[in-house]
Amino acid sequence: MVSRVIPVDSFDLVIFGATGDLAARKVLPGLYRRFYSGQMPADARIIGAARADLDAAGFRDFAARAIRDHVGPAKQDKAQIAAFLEALDYVALDATGTQGWEELAPKLRAGVVRAFYFSVAPALFGDIAERLHQHGIATADSRIVVEKPFGRDLETAKALNATLATHFAESQIYRIDHYLGKETVQNLMAVRFANILFEPLWNSQYVDHVQITVAETVGVGGRGSYYDKSGAMRDMVQNHLMQLLCLIAMEPPYHFDPDAVRDEKLKVIRALQPVPQADIVRGQYLGTRGRGKDSVSSYLEDVENPDSRTESYIALKVHVANWRWQGTPFYLRTGKRLRARTSEIAITFKQPPHSIFDDAADTWQENVLVIRLQPNEGMNLKVMIKEPGPGGMRLVQVPLDMSFAEALGEEGTDIPDAYERLIMDVIRGNQTLFMRGDEVEAAWAWADPIIRGWEERIEKPQAYDTGSSGPDDALMLMHRDGRRWRSIHD
């Protein structure tokens, strides 16, 4: 199977914060891969803007290193890299001052798509937006891309949305959540709404529970000071896991249209019930004692705050109060320094109302649809079949497996990075996979009371071992309901 590459229109893309870590790891390599695939037009322009004292040649050297470090060897083509670098330009610019703005304006062309990527701290969004209009750089159909965090609570999210709305219409604002750009996440919508197979069963009558897991093996690393002010709830649950929950729980939109899809996601968020503190488990990873590479620092050491009450792990039991999902729990968990790096959604179906296989009752297991986001993107459906051989009706669970690498051949091993897809959607003007302002605010309105609840109780998170599945209390969150977490594995 060969994927189609549909070129986008000519564009000028300005990347604010162009010499930062995100630009080096994701944005510039992603743009190069789209250029390599033939999706970027030959006359597209990418203009870096940052405080670093560089010229165009220096920025091209920076981009070349980023491509060398973050693009696979199969696409390290010297001629293609050279052609891509020719599309790059640079302006040394002060987001809060006057330097560089007069130089930036004449570099942008009339008659092409004009987009601005705010790869900077949210505190700078207002300054940049104001100067784009002050210098006549932003046009009525310009688009801006903003990175999370979209505030740290409802109040700051509203203030941020108001700041952006002062200068840009909602239709021009693209709030990027890279989880929505993952191939498997989009396939979740295709599986649900392009097939009749699952939708009749996609409700509380047939679904026992849903598990959403995003596990990481790394610690907070160099993000310690930022992370300690955020924690797993703000950094992962309120945005990434919330989006996955919405795609699982939403009603079918009337059309695959940006506002139609986002309207249904918003309904899910507004239907989320308050979560009691008894249904929340928070944890912090411990370090390991050893020598050299065998020694791993703890969360408290990584954030250099021995009194920190910020969680590196969180598990919650969530309910959606509507007709489709009444009574079906959604279990969410995410954490750092866990056993393996994996992201998956598991929909566990109820057992049949009556079993005709009395002798096989002890071996029966639930049907489970597993959507695996990373690694080894794909899906499998676990069903019961007869175990081969004579001697009676013995049941065994087997997976009907579809990994992208196997099902799609070579194309499955070269799935575009989420940032590649999302940036191209910005150029197309397609907001389907981007969060709307009211959606962000509704998510914070749900999350704020949860965070406020544990802050008022002044409780420290429960310690858990590096390389484990998380705190013991997280296991009890499931066990008390007669259920079990799925194993965390590669």
C-alpha cells in the first residue's frame, strides 16, 4: 500500500523561537521530511526568528545539524537537504522589543499562505501577536500556531485566550496538541466512524471499562523547574489524555469537519463528572542507588526540591455522565520512570450474558480492543477461540493483530511524525486536529477542582520505584472494582 502525498499551497512560515529545542527536535526535521516527500512546494519559505545572533547561513547550519540528528539515515540525502536549506532564512528578533521587526516584514510575500509558529513561552504570545499587527505583518487570513501549556488553570487559560483573541480570530488560532497528529489516534476515528462493526457496541451496555495509559521510562530530565510547577495532571492529563478520552467517548459528528468534531469533543468534557479524591492516586518516582550508569536520581533530586508535592504519576477513575457511557468507568494513568514506554487505549467489553461453554468458564477472558499509539503503532482485538486439538471445547484468547508496519508494508515503517501532519494542516487551513478555545477552558474547568482538592489537603504523592508500574495504591484503584490494569510493556 502506497500513501498518497498531496502537496500544499505555497507558504511563508515564520518560526518564533527557531533556535530552541522544539524547533531542533521536531519542527525543522518535520518540515524537511515533508519537503523530502514532495509535499512542500519548491517555493515555500521558512523564516527563523529568535534572539540568537545568527544570519541566514548560521540558521541553515543549525537546521542542517537538526536534520542530521533527528532524521533517519534513509532520508539523509545531500541534494535534498541542500535544496531544503535554500528555503530557509533568518531574522535576529526581540519578541518584547523593536529589534528585527522591520527586517522581518519585507521577507514575507503577498499572495501566499502566511503562518506564524509561536515556539516560545506563553508569556510572549501577547507581545508577538501585538507586534505582528503593529508592523503590518499579520494579515486577515494569517494563521498562528501556539504550543501548550495553554495556561496552568482556568483563569490563566481565559486570559491567554483573551490575549490571542485581541489580535486574531478563533479561525486563525491553531492550538497544537501533538497527540492528535498521531496516525493511530486518527485511525481511532476511522475505526469508529467508517465501520459498522464497533459502533453498535460502543456504549455502556457492552463496554465494561476503558483504560488509557501513557507511560514513560524517562524522568523529568532538564525540565525539572518547569515540571515541578506543573506535574502530570497539568502536563499530560488535562490535554493529551483528555483528547484521547474525548475521541473514545464522543458522539459521531454530523461530518468530518473541524467545528463538528470539536463540538462533540466539547460535549464530552462538559459531561465529565467531578472526580472525588478517593478516585485519584498520585506518585513520585524514587531513585536507585548504584555506581555510574546504574545510579538513577529520584524525582525530588531531579527537580532540586526535597519538599515537592508535585506528582510525576497520576491515575484517575473518571465517569462521563451521558446516556452512552453512564456507569462505564474510564481509568486514566500516566507517569514517568515506569517499566516501559508505551501509550495505548484499551476498550474492554463485557462478558456474554450467558455462556454455553460450562467447562470453559475458568479460561474465559474479556474481548479487548487495544489501540496502540507508541511504540509499534497499530491495533489488535482480543477474541476467544477454540484451542486447537482434540479433547473437548477448550477456549483460548488470541489477538487479531494489525500493526502498521506489517499491514502497510514499507509505508507502515515510515509513519509521519505528528508535527509533520499538524504543520501541513495549518498550511491547508484545517483545524480539525487542533483544540478550540472553549475546549481548552472546559478542560481546565474540570481539572481545577481536582488540583485544588489535593493542594488543600497538603498531601505528598506516594513514592514508587523506578522501573515499576507506579504506586501500589494505583493497583488498588482497579482491584477494588474487581478489575486490573493492563501490563505496561514495550
